Amino acid sequence: MPTILAIESSCDETAAAIVRGTAETQAEVASNIVASQAALHAEYGGVFPELAAQEHVKKILPTIQLALSEARIEISELDGIAVTIGPGLIGSLLIGVNAAAQLANLTKLPLLGINHWEGHLYSAFLKSDQDSLPEFPILFLTVSGGHSSLILMRNHFEYELLGSTVDDAAGEAFDKCARLLGLGYPGGPALSKAAAAFRSSDQSQSETKLSLPRPMLDADNLNFSFSGLKTALRYAIDRGDVTLPADQGLAAAAVEDAIVDVLLAKLERAAKKHNPASVAIVGGVSANQELRRRAAERFPNVIIPQFSYSTDNAAMIGAAGLYHFLLKQDFVSPETITANASLRLA
Ligand code: KG4
Ligand code: ZN
């Protein structure tokens, strides 16, 4: 079975993984190492690009070594190397790309340049809680810090963009609203934790609810818009409808409800229109428990990769790399491979 070393360094996680499989099976993860810098960036309230690149330099080799040793694999047993080439922060991307290129140069292993977005899509092909491969055509809701879109994948490497956000991405909306509520960074997990605590408290019954807009919910298209949400929240805080920190939980639950409502309504609209064989939700925001719970109610067979494959990781890059290796063999030379901060999905 072909075995791929995958490297991901597009933002603030230095990640390496060993993935193997065949075209007929789910991609198996032999190791999946993520060195997160989230704590370092927290004091800046967001990712600080120079600091991210510096940290990648420190962490990249130990992370690759750990991925190999945890999988009990020698470099000589690898069949290929896959690395994220974009989109992302250019300084961060370059550290991973250079490491992969040098390793490919030394070992003469085939090298694959992977789009980070394609990686998120291929997280649905990783062996996870579901035990079968998704079937084409697959309808994807991809939701992360930089991206919210609906994509129809008719076959391997064939993507049709059905709709996307016209302003903020869903993760960005989580992060910005969390900041308004004083919930810190990274905002998505902090906000959903506050929302969950509120829902399971007695308060959730007695308090009057904060109602937030659901932009584009009824619009006859498959696009999203989330920037109005943070504006509405800011007005509610300014008007005194929300008092902080007392109403943190109540407001967090209202934000989460609004975002999940819109995401699932559009996913449902797309599913009705395109009648896919499988439905999958991928990207950092798919780590959200409320989204997972409500998505599973509406789409009983929905594929949502396990938590560790939702937020940025190298296993998903390994899955995309594996299928490129098996089906396309579109290898790149270590001399010419380049990072592209604004790479798009073909
Ligand atoms: O995919 P990802 O790790 O990085 C990008 O490619 O952007 O996604 C990060 C985004 C952040 O906006 C983060 O707040 C959000 O995913 N996120 C969450 C949760 N965990 C991560 N949003 C809501 N609920 C969560 N539990
Ligand atoms: Zn990502």
C-alpha cells in the first residue's frame, strides 16, 4: 500500500502525518502530529504572521520526525511526499514547502503540491467514524476561518463551486463575535463552549432570548453572508440588550444558532437541487458540536470527519496527496515547486 508523508504549515499549525491506502479504500492515518501555536498568538488576538513563520522553522523537523516515529516508519519506506502549497500565509507556507522539497531532493521520492482546500475536502476520505468511502457526487459544506462554500465534487479532482460567502467566512464570524463578547482567541471553540454551558444551564429557560439576523436565509441562491451578524451583535451590546460579561453565554448561543441555521438551510437547499450521493461537512468550523448534532438530525448519513481532521492537520493533506499519487501522478520537481498564498481550487 502506498505510504505518503504529508506536511502542512499554511497558517499557525505545524503538522505532519503518515497516510496510506488504495483508491478503493479509505485513507488510513498511521500518525497525525499537530504542533499548535494558538497559545502563542492568543495575546495578539489573531495569527501574527512573522511569529508563525519563526515557529514553523523551530517545529517543522521535530514534527516530521515524530510523525515518522509514531507511525514506526523509516524514510526509506515512504512512496511519496505531499505538502500544502497554498492558500495561506506565504512565510508559513514556504517553511513546509522548503522542508518537503529538500527531503524529496535527498530521497528522490515523488513530490506532490497540495491545495489546502483540497486537503479539507479529502478529510472526508480519511478512515474516521464512518467506515466507508463517500460516493460521488459528493456535496460539501466547507467551513473554516477563511472559507465558507458549497462544493459539488462529481469525481476525484472535479469541483464545482455552487456558492460561497459574499463577505466573512463562518469561522471568521465565530472569531469576530467571540472577540466582541470578550471570549478571547481562538474564538470559535471559546464561543461554542460558552454557548454549550449556557444551553445546559437553568438560565437558558428563564432569560429572554437575543434574536440575531439570519442573512440570506431565504434568498434563492447558495451564497452566505455573515458580516451582518457581528454588526447586529455590536448594536445589541451598544444598546444594552446584551450586558457583558453576564450575558456572554446567552449571546454566544444566539450567534451559534444563527450561523448553524444559515449553514444548514443552504446545505439543504443545495442537496435538494443537486441530489448528491453523499453529503460531507469539512473545515475547522465542522468541529462545532451544535453544527454536528443538528447536521446529523437533518442528514442522517452526513460525513463529518473526526475532530482532529476538522481543524488544520496534515492527515487531510496526506489523503489528497495519496489520491493524487494513485490516480493522477501529477508530481512536481523539488527545484520548481512554489508556494502560492492565494492559490484557488481548480
Ligand atoms: O480549518 P481551520 O482550522 O483553519 C482554516 O483553514 O481557516 O479553521 C479555523 C476556524 C477558526 O475560525 C475557528 O474559530 C473555527 O475554525 N473553529 C470553530 C470551532 N473550532 C474551530 N468554530 C466553531 N466552533 C468550534 N468548535
Ligand atoms: Zn484550513
